[in-house]
Amino acid sequence: MIEPWWQGGVLYQVYPRSFADSNGDGIGDLEGVTSRLEYLEWLGVDAVWLNPIYPSPNVDWGYDVADYTAVHPDLGTLGDLDRLVAEAGRRGIAVLLDLVPNHTSIEHPWFRERPDLYVWADEVPNNWRAAFRGGSAWTLDPEREGYYLHNFAREQPDLDWWNPEVRAEFERILRFWFDRGVAGFRIDVAHALVKDRELRDDVAATDEDDPHTRAHGIRRIHSMNRPETHEVFHAWRRLADSYEPPRVLVGEVYVLDVPAWARYYGSGSDELNLAFNFALVHADLEAAQMRHVVAATEAALPASAWPCWTGSNHDAGRLTTRWCDGDEALARCALLVLLTLRGAACLYYGDELALAAGHVPPERVVDVGDPPRDPARTPMPWSREGGWDDPWLPLEDTSRNVEDERADPGSTLHFTRDLIALRRTLPDLRGGSYAELPAPEGAWAWRRGEGVSVAVNLGSRPVEVAVEGRVALATDRGREGERVGGGLELAPAEGAVVTSG
Ligand code: GLC
Ligand code: CA
């Protein structure tokens, strides 16, 4: 393992209910993840991030936590988690959990026993909107005769981060898991913890706002994105850094304004270690758009900070569908981009197979979101037969599966594995600087460090990119070893890593 692993490392996101089922009840579980560590080690990832594993009534599939220091019985026991962490550690794989600090489940005992930990008002105080099922973010609790805040579903009451007891509870929760050897956390809605103290109205979106904000019609400057949230991460980073090895904080910072997003890294070493870059998730797989996001990111980040790139997750969907409309050659280009930019990369389980969104018929939909996010959460296809008994979400298409792709050296799975391995053998690819290179329209090219160039053609016409050297890895595997003199010719949906000398 290269230290510290998260700088330029590869994370692998596991949706535990859908990854691997050890006891045949149709629900993936922790023992299932442990049983597949051999696969993850073979793939070469540095870390796994598990979506929430805690007891939960599952209104939002684990993002409504009823107990922060236990394991959901569907997924196993604390002992199973300890075994997973230990076995992963033996294989050089770090385990990150998902921390959900913005809200709890309404069934968390705190909601009745310690209501002061939540945000209350006597009347609906403002125009804040709930993210699920629409409507006001305030719901009347008849028992308490007051309104509580929920930025998400009404079963997910928001905690009051102005209350020092909330901060103290979460420091206890962090220590609980860090002491068990958990390597860090992905932090859910990291930009939302602190709310405006005076509960002022959010403001209407204008034409200048990004498309995401415009779609919601509202610029959330008071219900989230408060500057005071940074203090929380300062404190957590001190705590995480006090461990050996230091624990890692990866934020779901859903802020598309790149300079505002970059502020969650603090000075570069005193807030989050990494934050997912959603500006890239929201871009099309198109050279000009992506180049622009990456340039803005490199310009905004403090010098010592590392970006974190991803194209899929349990909310946004799968990159093979979102970016590539199912096209496998394009999916390889997307993987090439994610795994050769400067920074950490996060693959969502199945990305390495070019797995497309699953088909979930309306009667099988279980998600509270609209549109439902179930198609991104269908079971991992381990083989042509699937490898599941009656899984909790349907697994219909197994044409791209682990067994077949592992047996085929020309598969996207092998392509992804070889790309990950190349990050280890070419230090420039893992840690070198990013510098954009000139490229014809539709194409995008960049240099990493001194000796590595990457070029990808995301357009619809053949191009020639001015790079020189030897093709170390290409989406068309037959081209590896090719010497490039005057320029690299790339057909549409083709890309390559070229080393000098
Ligand atoms: C985050 C999670 C998402 C969840 C929401 C509320 O965006 O990724 O799945 O629904 O927070 O917790
Ligand atoms: Ca199970």
C-alpha cells in the first residue's frame, strides 16, 4: 500500500444490500463483502466505502439511522464488521463507513428522549423545502406541538448543529468506529450540517445559478451551505489525525460551485481529506465540459489537496448509462478519465464491468426518491446466473458479470484492473501534476507529472493528438506497445495512456 493511501488512491463504493449475500436471504451483508475481498484485492483497490450499515427503519435505506454504533441485523453483527475490517486490512484494503450527521431516523431514541438535539419552531418559520416528496421542510409533531425541520424525508429530522451536545455525540461516534479500526468516513450531505441560526428564507434561484440549483428553483444559502459547518470539520480532522494511521474524511459535498466546494478542504490539511467532485458528475462525457471542470478544480484547490473523482453512485446512477447510454467503449473512456486524472478515484460496484442501470419494474420500486434511485442499486452480477437467490431488488441483465469478464483478458474488468495497476507502476499517474495539453475539438489530452500523457476522443470524428512515446494502455487493448511518433490517432470513443521514452 502506498502511504497515505487516499492521496491518489482508488476507492470502491459498496452498496451493502446489493453486493454479496452470504446466507441466501436475498439481502447482501457484511459477511458477503468479506467473502468477496479476494476479488477487490485482485482488482487492486485501496479502500472500500460501505453505504450505511446501521440499524434503520429503511425509509431512506440506511440514511435514516436509528443507532449510530450498531449494525443492522439484515447486514450482520458488529463481530462481522470487525472481521471485515481485519480481513480487509490483511489484504491492504482500508474500510470506510458512511456517517450520517445531518439527520437521524425519526425512530432514533434521541427524537423522543432528547428533542433538544433537533431543530424546532413554534410555527413554520421559512420557505425551506424537503428533498423527498417535496413540500415544506417543516412537519408538525403533534406530541410536542411544534414543527421539526427535515431537509429530506419527514422521517429524517435534522439535528441542531448549534447544540454542543450534538457535536459531542458525533465525536463519540467517530471515536467508537475509529477505535475499531475503521479507516474513515464518507460524510453524508457534508455541506448541510449547520443551518442558519435565524432560520431565514432561502432565496429564489436566478438564471446565473447552475442547472441543479435552477431545477430546484431555490438557492439554498440558509438551509445548508453555511460557513459555520467548516468548524465541525476542523474539529473532526484534528480527531482523525490523532489516530495512527490518521483516519480519513471524505465529504459528500454536493456543491457545484467549484470554489465553494474547494473550501471544504480548508487550508488543504485541516478540513476534509477528500470531497467528491459533483461538478464532474453533473457534466456530460464531453471534452469541453469536463476539461472545464477539471481546470476549475485544479485552480480552486489548495496546493496540498487531492480531488476525488467519481462517475456513479447510489444516488446519481451508473456512469455506463448516464454518460455512455450503455456503450462499453465509451464506458472505458470514462474509466480512463476517472482513473488518470490527478487525485483519488471512486468506483461504484459494477463500474469496473461497465455495468448499466438495472431494470426495476414499478411494482418493485422501494426508494423514497423521485425519480427512484433503485436502478442504480440492483444486485452485483457475479456470474451469468447472477449469484443471488431471489434478491431484494431484481437482477435481470447479467450479460456483463464478474465471472465472464474475469475469464476474458480483453474485458472491461481487465481494462479497469490494468489501469489501477498502472497507477502503482507509474508514480506520475498516481501522484504527478495535471497539465492540460492541446487537443482537437472533441478530444481531451493532459500530461501527468513529467512522463505520462493521456488522450481521449469523446467526439464523433477521428482525431490526431500531439503526444509522443509508447502506448502503455489503451481502450483498444490491441494498441498497447504501439510507438507514437508525430501524433496519436484516436477513433471516436478511444483513449490511451502514453509514456515518454
Ligand atoms: C445523501 C445520500 C442519499 C440520501 C440523502 C439523505 O445524498 O447519498 O442517498 O438519500 O443523503 O440522507
Ligand atoms: Ca444476507
